[in-house]
Amino acid sequence: MPSSFSSSDEVSSEGSDNPSDVSSANSEQSALSDQSSEASDLTSEASEQSQPSELSSEESDLSSEVSEQSRQSDLSSEQSATSEQSSASSEPSEQSSPSSEELSSESDSESSSYSDWSSYSSYSSYSSWSSYSSESSSESSDDSEPSSPSSELSERSSQSEPSSQSTETESSNSSESRESSESRDSSLSSDSSESSNSSSSSCSCESFDPASAGIAMFGGTPRYTLEPDDYGYTDTEQILIDITACSDGMVWTACLTGLTGEYSLRARLLPPNQQEVTGPTGNTTDGNYCDQVTELSALGYNAATAQWYMLQAVQAHEQVHADKLLPALQAVSPAIEAKIAALSVPDTGQGKEIAVAEIKGSAEFIQAVQEAFELWDAEFTTRIEHDHDPGGPTDTAEHAVVDPMIKSICDNAKENGWIPCPACPP
């Protein structure tokens, strides 16, 4: 935009009389007004393309400062032009022509109006300041046209970039602060939820290890009565269960802590006449050795004809059964644990010890113990089902005892020249 006070041709063409000077001043004022109007149009155009939301308080301060500096520079140029114009005038009369002070006063007035517009423009849009700054530079050089809208927008974009970065940084910081706050609130909510769940969730018993189950000899009267032909009998007798209890604030729940199966094992020689074979150094003679060897080889006779046998062989037989008691109990311990875990009593504030006593004294506990015993007994029965098969585990166990005795007796008979016995091995 061309400046009103920068052309020397205009100064030389002005008259020296007062009307001419006043007319020149009015022309200058009009030119300045046109300049302000044109700048206002450019400001409005650029303002429509700008985004006021991008301006920060720092940009407004910077715009105001630059605008003030530009205004002061323009005033200096106007005053200098006015001074030159006054010097060029042919009539220096102070009465007929305006003095430099008057022109300066008028310029101040005009500049004040211009400054008001510039200040308003700088607060309206950062791009307006950019446009005005560009025009001021054009006026100083006297040879450039007003900046095109695209140039003004380009300059506005380059100058507002730091502000955008600042805005992005502030937005990032705000986002991080918000995320941190949300994370903290979420953590507090999670802690509160966990605390609430902990107080309302059911208690958890420690799992029972089947390997910790055990067996023990029953001290009472066995539940099975031996028949006349029974050399021995191994049986499950009862089951002992130890528990503790845990509370969730509403009920005490039973927890299995100990499991012991009690059993009975009986072994005997058949009454009324069966005797223990003691061998060549004992009760074996040339008159009875063949009867002893024959009955030992048969693994004993029934009660009606039984005369000789070895108690150790009967015990070995029963031990085959007894060896399956513990594995059977361990196998069913998880099922027993589940039955116990189903037992509970209300939590009335009675404490663990009393709660355990209440559970053990309940009909449900007694029933659970009976069912646990039945599980063990059934498993044991299944495991010994084929122990008595011919040549099976029990026969093998008995032969391990009687066969050495048979050999010892037969060898002794041969050495002593006793009558041969068909039951002795060749």
C-alpha cells in the first residue's frame, strides 16, 4: 500500500498558501483514512480465514507490542515528511500555513485513530497483525503492492506455528494430567472393589494333599466275625476325619485337614486241632513229616481236617490285602474332601473352635463321615478282588513262607533215610 507521505512529487506540487496546505493536510488525512480502510478490509478477509481459537494470550501480547512499534515508526515517517513539506513551502508565515507542530498534532490525532484500529485489529486476529505488518513494510519500501491473501496466510501460518506447538504441548500436558487422574481414580476404585469383594467372598480352604492321608490299626472289636474256616481277615473298620473351619462373615465352612483310615488284620491257625509247623529242629519227626509237608504244600486245609500249618503264611496272605488299604484311601480323598467342604454352620460370632465343634456335632457331619468310609471300603474291596485267584498274590505270598520249610523238612528226611514222601520235591 503506497504511503501518503513518501512521494516527493506530491510535496513539490503543493501550493504555498494556506488553503493549499490545508488541502494537502486533508488529502493526507484522506489517504491515511483510505489506507486504514484498505487495511481493515484485508484484516477482515484474513480474519475470516483465521481460527481465533489458535490465539493464546502470549500471541496477543506479541501482536500488541509489534503493532505499537509499527505505529511509532509510521508516526516518525509522517512527522519527517511534514517537516520536509514545511521546509519546501515558499511562504514560511506562521499565521497563513500550519506549523510543523500543528501538522504533528494532526498526525498524532490521525495516528491515534489509526492506532485504535491497529490495536483492535491485533486483538481481533493474529493474522490481522501479520497483514498490517506486511503492509507497513510495503509502505517503507515505497515500491511493493499489498500482500496477497495467500502470502498473508502463509506468513500467519509460519508465525502462529510456535503457538500451535505451544497449544499442542499444553493439550498433551492436560491429556497426560487427565489420564494420570483417571488412572489414580481407577486404581482407587479397583482397591475399593477388591476390598469389597474380599469382605463378601466365600472363604477358601487349603487343598488337602492325598499323600497326607494315613492308616492305623483299629483298636476295637472288628466288625467282621471270622468263620470256622477263615484263617484270617483284613478289613476296613472306620475313618477318622479332622477339620478346621473358615468364615466369610456369614457362615463357617468346614475344611478337611486330616484323614486316617483304621483297619483290622487277623490271622490264625484253625481250631481246634491245627498246629504250627516248626521244622526239623522243632516238632517235625519221621512219623509226621509227610503230613506236615503235604498240608503246607496245600496251603492249609479246612477246619475239619486241618492239622498243620504256619501262622506266618497266614499273616503274609493278609498283608497282601492290607497293602492296598492306603492307596484306596488316597484315591478317594478328593471325594471325601468335597463332602466335608459342603458342611457349614452360621457365623454367629462364636469363633472358630466352637464352630468346628458345632460342625462335628451335626447330623450332616456324621453322615459325611459314614459316606467317606463307604467310599474307602468300596475302593478297597475293588482293589483286592483278584487277590485270591489261584496262583494269585495271596497264594504267592504264602508259598514264599511255606516252601522253604517244605524243602528243609524233605532234605532232613533224605539225610536221615526216612520213608520217602510224595509231597517232597524230587
